[in-house]
Amino acid sequence: MADYQYREAAGADANAPLFVVFHGTGGDENQFFDLAGQLMPGARIVAPRGDVSEGGALRYFRRTGEGVYDMDDLARRTAQMVGFVEALKAENKPSAVIGLGYSNGANILASVQFAAPELFDATVLMHPLIPFTPPTADFSAARVLITGGQRDPICPSVQTQGLHDYFVAQGAETTLSWHAGGHEIRPEELREAQTFLASMQP
């Protein structure tokens, strides 16, 4: 649990869902904390702060350019985050483990899913960019919502569609929701997330 600085709100009870939220590049543990409380009132909310600095902007793993990841660093940071979430899960008996991430936060969340497919019951991946081929895995027990912008200059729509197709092929119950803009989060995305998460409310 000492791996990350994080912000936390206790759940309504010991069996409350564990809701882990991941910020984008330049954000911190506060970026989606209040939103998480609105999306899943009563959940135990934990927001870890990325521990990699890119020119002062916090991230969860290193990159050498836009969309060019340091894969060795990603592997190390992914293992570290898997351990962090597993430790959180072990503290209580959550009814579900749910993740939400935006941009770099969505990327580390997806990478954690690739490494530990059984860890999250449901995830919301907002504007993810996975420029590599994920491993074969069993996601038949998972639900995934992917959101993206049709004109996103950072996350090309073909790769967003490819990630959706990957999760479908691995058995996940997968939803892909587009808006007409770019890399920004729009209200319709948040409405999709709210609808997606409604069935997992405590």
C-alpha cells in the first residue's frame, strides 16, 4: 500500500464495491475523485497518484514520445499497480472491483487488466491508447466500457476500435461509445459511464 500516494473515501460498508480511479497525464488523485463519488455513491473510492514525472506532469509509466511507450517501464509499473489493487481488495470483501481511467490512466488500467484479467469485474476506459498487441486472456467474467472521440488526435479511432474488438474476442461484455470530438471528456461519456455502472451500485 506504500507504492502510491492516494486519496480514499471509505465505502458504506465492508462489502461496498472497490472503485479505483486513474487520472490522465498532468492530473493527480483529485482529478476524478469527486466524479467517482457521483458515479458510485457508497463505493470505496481509491485514487492513486501516478509516480512518474514527465516534465512535471504526473503519469503512471514512461514514454519516449506520443504513443511510444517504454515497454519495460510499463511492465514494471503494471506489476506494481496489480499489487496495489490486490492489496486494496484484500483489506475488505468488496462486492465488485471496478476501475475507471482517462488517457494515461486508461492505459495503465488496461495494462493491469491484460496482466491480471480476474482483478477487475468492470472497467471504464476513457480515450485509451494501446499501441501494442495485448495478450490472449479470459475476460468472460468482465464488463468493459470504452469511450473515445472520433477526431481524437492522440488516440486514433482505429486503435480504439481495435481495443474494443480485442476485449470482445476475449469474451468480455464490451461497449464502445463515441462522441464527435477529440481527446476531451464530454458529458455524453459521463452519462454512458453512469448507465454502465448503475447495475453495480451498492
